[in-house]
Amino acid sequence: MTFTIPTPRQLLRGIIGVNGFMFLVCLVVSGRNTDFSINPCTALSPCTNSLIYMGATGTVPVDHYQQWWSLITANWLHGSLLHIIFNMTALVQIGHLVMGAYGVHRMFIIYTMSGVAGFYLSYVAGVSVTIGASASICGLIGATLYFGKSRGGPFGQAVYKQTM
């Protein structure tokens, strides 16, 4: 069995695809409890119970249901159509830069571990239920800022300025 390294485009499409698939599954699991309002902030929002069932994290899933694995799965769930669109747009914008600086595998590791760290901090802070890729995206931004500052020179300065 041979393992091929995904291209940057394949990795981003894969992450976006999994996020989109999980969003659709959450809507199906939510069923009639899905919010179909015309308010863009809540349009196509799965209900909280379906999000917890699918892997949302926070004090409720971790303390009441012992779902520590949700620190990973919550990264792949989103609370509305607008939420997933904004997160995936930000991922596309910063993802290529991070993969250019760190490589495809490290980008995926930074994305995943930043999400886990962000959700753990949310848990420690007492947030009851939380989801989304925002912590992962902030981790990617932080990694890019670090790369730009530590690399130095004209290229490092350009990366830093572009990220800022």
C-alpha cells in the first residue's frame, strides 16, 4: 500500500468537503428542529441536541456525557450556513500560505491541534457547548505570523505583513 502526499488543493478541498458533509449530516439529524429562518445569522442552523449528538464540545458534552473526543470532532461542525461559509473562506485564504510555509502535513496538524487547544480552553473557561473551525483558523494565522517573524528578511516580512 502506497501513501501519496495530497496536494495543497486536495487538502483544502478535503477539509472543506468534510466540513460541508458534517454540516449536511447535522441538518439531517436535526430534522424538523432545523432553523429555516431568513435571518442570515441563523439560516439553516441545526438544533443544539443534534450538534451535541454529532460531536459538539464544551462543559455539557464533556462533563455530562464524558465525550472527551468531542475536542476533536467539534472542529468539523458548524452552527449555520453563514458560519461555515465564513470559516471555509478564511481557511482558503490562509491555508495556502500556511502550506507554503510549513508543508501540507504540518498545516493539517496545526489546523487540528489548534482546534483541540481552542476547544480545551473553551471547556476550561466553562463554555457549555461550542463548535466551529475558528480556533483552527486562528492557529493557522498564528503559525503564519510566527513564520514571518522568525524567518526574517524580505520574505518573512512580506509573509508577516500579508497575514496582518
